[in-house]
Amino acid sequence: MIDLLKKSSFFIALAGIILAFLFFTRAGGGEENNTEFDAVTPTLDEGPEQDNDIGPNETVAFVDIKGAVVKPGVYEMDTDDRVDDLIQIAGGFTEDADQSQVNLAQKVQDEMSITIPMEGEETQEGNNTSTDSGKVKINDATQEEIESLNGVGPSKAQAIIDFRDEYGLFQTPEDLLEVSGIGETTLENLLDAIQVP
């Protein structure tokens, strides 16, 4: 009888050890599965971040500079760059350049063409601030050229330039309505005389 109890106790203990082993093995397997899932999760999260980096770069401008600079040509610029930055990249002024006629603080824009005049040359034609039809390019024009427009005096011309420098180039004629002092009537008078952009 005692031998039977000993044998039974042995089998019961053995069964308990096997059950405990199976229990801990399954629990460990679950943790491994969770670990594998967690390792995959960051990879899935990286997708949208990479997509956010893809898209058109609207800060790039290709600008053509000619005339009295050391290295004329087309340069890729940032839209926050100024004409002065462009001239530096183009090697600087030549000795016969008329620097006094160049607005170095003007921001560059895509497809802009700038001709640096030599001594005795006219600025307006060189910097392409008016078109062949006689329209004033409002994004490039000097204060004097803007003042020549119907209904625009010195204060409105300066307001247009200040707005342009602070907020960027005008994309449509209606953008001029954001300028202090420019209303619907003034804009209507300007439409046939300006080019935007």
C-alpha cells in the first residue's frame, strides 16, 4: 500500500512539473509575440513621417542674371534670398557695373531675369520691371515706377513695397487688396497697367 502511494505521489509530482513547464512556456511565448509586434510598430509609424517629407519644393527659384556680373547665368536660389545674395553667387559686380541702380534688398522670384547695368545704362530696361506692353511688373518695380501708376502716390507705393518685402510676392492682382490703402477702385484702375506675378 505504501509503495502504491509513493508511486502515485511520484506521478502526481511529475504531472505538476510538466503542467508548470507548459504554463511558463506558453506565457513566455506570448511575451515573445508581443515583443515582435512592438518591434514592427515603429516601422509602421515611420511611413507617414516619410510621406510628409515628399512634395514640391515651393521655396526654390531659378533666376537669370545678366550684364555686369562676373559669372552671368541661371542660378537656383531660395525664395527668401535677395538680389544681393544672387550677385554674390554670380561672382560679384564687374568694375564697370552701376551698383547704384540695383535694388540689392529685393527678394528673388522664380523665372526672374535681372540685368545689372553698366555705367550709363538704363535701370528700368535692365531689370525688366516693365513688360513689352508697357505694363509694370508689380513684383519687381521700384517705388518710382509704382508711383507712375494711376491712383498710386508715394505712400501707397511704399505700402506696396513694404507688403511685398514682408509677405512675399503678389500671386494675383487681388492680393493687392491686402495692402493698406488699396481698395477695389484703386485695383480696378491698376488692372490694365500692371502684371502679376
